Amino acid sequence: MTDVATVHKRTVDRMQVRLEHLDTLLGLAGEVIITSANLQDLERRANSGAAGGRGLGQEGLHLIKTSNETTRRISQNLHNLVMAIRLVEIGETYRLLRRPVRDLSRNLGRDVDLVFEGADTMIDKALAERLVDPLLHLLRNAIDHGIEAPIERKGTGKALTGRVVVRAIDTEHHTEIQVEDDGAGIDTEAVYARAFALLGDRCERTPLLDLICQPGLSTSGQVTATSGRGVGLDLVRSVVEEFNGELSLQTVRGTGTVFRLRIPKLRAVNIIDALTLRAGQDLYALPIEQIVASIGLHSADINLAFGRSRHFIYQGEVVPLHCLQTVLGQPATDAERDPLPVIIVRGRCGLAAFIVSEFLGPQKLVNIPLDAGLCHHAAIGGTAVFTGGKLGLTVDVDTLVETVHGLAGDPGAAARKSAGTRPAAAGDDVASLPEAAAPRDRRAGGSVSTPRAASNGAAVAATEAADLRSELLVSLQALQEDLLSLESDPNNRDQLNAAFRRLHAAKGHLTVLAAEPQADLAHLLETVLDYLRADRLVLSPERMDLLLDGVTCLLQAADQLPGVPTAPAADLLAGLQELTATSTLAAEDGLELGDLIRQSFDVVPTVQLQVLSALKRGERTYETYLSFDPGRQPSFLAAYVLLRRVGKAGTVLATLPSVQDIEQGRCGREVKVLWSTPLDEADVNRLYDRLAGLYNLREHRSIPATIFRYESTL
């Protein structure tokens, strides 16, 4: 069984945008046009005034002030708008977790109640996609290692059904995600015993979380598909730290465990509020939110450790002091003075202070990421254009602090380890920015390139295919959610009908995208849902497995489009074909389809009256046997549409199966119709010959009806 989450490894580069956001964007675009016109007028006045030896005057100065304020407001609103557009509900991530948890709990024989809270919490789309694997691993751990077997839970007085809660909490600057279970908790003694066997005495003072995040450390006795390799929590922590977050743990033996993922809210399009400063001849920008203070530090306040490492006390905390130029691999060019201009920052590892040359002030900047090969130090995050059109470098504070904490007592080691590439100097102009420093396409892993021009038709087709694929993924994810909800409430007809409609739409998308084997699979799944709607099948766990496996296969195919997706597994197709076989269904439900040609109509009084009326109008009455191929649509739907077409040439008096049975899905691939029409027998045959090509009729036979007692009375 392929993991559901694997089909979402590739980032979908399309998002749904709310109309209100587009309206706001249009409004801002209008303001930009007005401001641009004002600046053009201001330029004209300035040129005219310079030619005449006059200044701009009060009106011109007022226009400058107004344009400046408007530009600042537009840029801030654009920043906020882009951030809002990038946000998605974490509920989209939650949906990807239900299927794996359901399968795992079934495989382990444990009843688990999975609860999601805070599904409407908004997070950045990039974070939502990267969270799937960490949360999935934590849930697997909770079920495999945390939730006890039912007999153990009964012995401890717990409910037989375990409870796992995934909770999202939104704060002003962070998003906290908790994974909590009411299981057995972590066996701390077993963890330390295992760690001692692997690491020796080094593990004695190591926190529990650091130990269980050690690669290769596992207390599981054997390697299974779920656990035992000791790599999962290490991956969880690495993803959390990738977003500058923190992973924490709380566990009580016999009560349960809570993992907390605390992640700062992400910025949009690399726009940062930064404090700009100068170190030697180079310009740097550090995120303001990580700045603790900028101070003038007197030499008398500086202490030495072991005669080399400098530090000072700030609000009762020891803060290591380093020269920013030296740490970033550049020779110190300024003579130290008293007091020293010092910037104090807070990273993941704690506080650190750096000597700089000059504080320039706060500024909003657009960070342009650089490839690792172009950065002379790991703490350099990118480049940015500072006020006045000068180039500077942006600093990753977390990496910078980690660097100095790892180099305690040897401040010169950073210079020895770093490469000799020189960063942009304060005198460098924007025009000197190398081509390699252009914005990079992170998805492709390379610089932005301009493709060769293609025909408009090909471009439009590619866009439409991408839109269809995006819609298909959304529809299939929602379908999987419907099926999982249906499993817990099999009598929910609305949920069943919603799943049927989504599957029907997905089948159409797959057909348009030329994924014929997957469209055939969707048709089989649709038929099963149709039989469920008609009460011809009972939803068992095994049948739900087939449905969910089929949807997973479709999700995998959608992720591979517009290429050639992998064909559905033969055992999956065989299971669905057996389930949808007419003979199997008839035997299960006691439905006697038989040979309709030999069956006779039950002519009730209302039908008798209709036959009399038809005879009085001079019409003829026929019995017509129809055998058809429904194609990809359900049999009942094909039969219903066909009968409506027959009704345009006459009056349908009765059918076998009955109209009620057809509407409820109790219909095979043959129908018998009692109907009246003014057409003679030759015209009737010609009519069905025409309908054969339109409605996939394989066979049709019409004979005059033998209800003579009414004809003889006329």
C-alpha cells in the first residue's frame, strides 16, 4: 500500500485566490497608477523649475510628501495582501492524515479516535505542504508506540478506544501544532538504556527529546513498516528547524505524550523588516524581530573567559561578544573604540552580540536569495538593495548565532573556515549585481530561464491541463475525506451522494487529460458507489479498503500528470470488477434479472386505462426489448436517459424493471418497455436503429402488444 502523503511531495504551483483579495489588488494597482502620474507631474515641474532657476515651491513639496506617504502605504498593503493570499487552512493538511491513520490502526488492531482541532487556522502554503510528513510520523508513533492494545487499556481503566488529538493554535507571531495521545507515554528508562548502549556516558545529561531525535536510536525490538529504524523524529525536528521553529516534548508514563511544534509565521515573497548596519565597508541587514538591542558597550563592561573569549552581562544573562566582520570571514578593518557599537540578537541557540561599525536604521527590504555556492558564509541569506541603490547582504541570525556558539573561545576559526569570496561592498551599485545573483526558482533548483516561444494554442492547452490537474487533485482529496467520513457514518446519504458526484467529476477530468486506464478505474469506483446508493451493496471494511485504494491510485496518477501515469494495480482492478459484476450483485441481493424477453408485464388498472386511451387515439402498443452498453455511466442512468428518448416518440406505459427500480439503481444492461406510439412496426424499427448509435444499443426487438381484450371492445 503506497502512502497517501507521497502523492503530495511535488509542490502544486497554483493556488485558489479569493475574489476579495483580487479586488484589493485591483484597488492597489489603481493607486499605483495615480501615484505614478503624480511623480511624472513632479518630474516635469522639477525640470521646468531647474531650467528657470526656480525651486519646486510649496505645491511641489506637498506632492513629494503625498507621493512618499502613498508609496509607503501601498507597499505595506501589498505585503500584507501577498501574505494573506499565501495562507491556507491547516485543515487541508489534516485531510491527508486521516487515511494513513485509519489503515495503521486497522493493521495494529487498535481502535483510535483521531480528532482534529483548529482546522481553520491559517498557515503558509509552503509550511502546510512540508508538515504532512512530520505530522504523519508523530501520528504513527502515537498509535504504534503510544496507544496500547485494547486489553492493556482495559486493565488500566482506560477507554478501549484510544484518543489522538492534532491541535493547531494561532498566536500573533507563531503557529503551534500539538500532537497529543492518551497512551502509555514514553518509557524514559528504556530510552536512556538504549542510548547508553549506543552513545555511552555521553547520554547521561542529554535531554530526553535530544535522545529520541538521535538518528538510529529506537527502542523498538524489530524493524517494521511503521517503526524501528530510529530516523523519524530526527526528520520531524529537521523540518521544524527548517522553518526556524522549535520541537518540544511532554510525556507522563501511563498517561500520554504531547509533541509541540512551534513555528514562526512565515514572511511573504522574501519581504523583511530589517535593521540595516555597516561593518567595515560592507552593508548588512538583520531581521528586526530577532534584534534584542543596539547599544554602546564600554570596554570596562567586557569580560574575558580563558583569556580569549569575550562576553558581557546583559539584563542578568551572559552574552558572548564577537566582531561581525571576523565571524563572516572578513578581516576587521575598523579600530575598536570606546564605546563599541554592538548589536544583540536572539537566535535558536540563545543570545549573541556583534561589534559593528555603524547603525544605519530600520528599512523594509526585498531579500534576493543566493545559491549556496555564491554565499561566502552559511549565515548569509541573500542580497538586497538598500536605500540609495546600494547592495548589501541579508543575514540569517539563527545560523550566525549557531556559528559563534559552536566557536566559543576561538573567534578566528570562522575566518579560517569560510571561503574568500568578498561580499558586496557599500560602494557597489545595483547595476553591478552579477547575473548569478538574480532570483532563483527554488522549485527547479536553478536560475530563472526564459523558455522558447511556443504557439498560443500549445500554451493555452498547457494552462488548461494544469488547471484540470489542480482541480482533479482537490476533488480527489475531498473524495477521500468523504469516504472516510462515510465509513464512520454509513447511513449518511448526503455524504454518499457527494462522494458519487466528486468521483463522476474526477472521471471526466481524467478522460479529458487522456488518462484512460485511470478513467476506467474511476468508472469502476463510481459503479460501486452507485450500488451502495441503490442498497445493492453493504459497506464493509474490505469494500472501503478497495474504494480508498482506488482513490489513492487516482491521486498518484493525478500527481504524475501531464505525463503517462502508472497503470492501476491488477489486483485492485480485479477486486473492483468482481464487486461490480452483475451476477455477483444479483446473488448477494437476491435480485432476479433473468431474460426479460420471457417476462410479462403486470398490467395494473392504471396501465389498462392508458392502453385504452392510446387505442382510442389510433396508436399501436408495442413490447420492446432493449439491450445496451452503458459505457462509463451507471446502468440505471443509461436506461433512464434511453427511456426518456423513447418517450418522445410515444407514451411509456410500463417497464421491466420498474421505473422506481431504475431510479434507485436496481437495473442491469437490459430493459423491457411497454409503450404506445402512432408509428407502425417498420417505423419503430427504424427509430431504434437510429437510437442504437446514440445510446449504445446492442440489440432491440419490438413486437405488437397482445392486450386484445381492449382492442376487441372498440
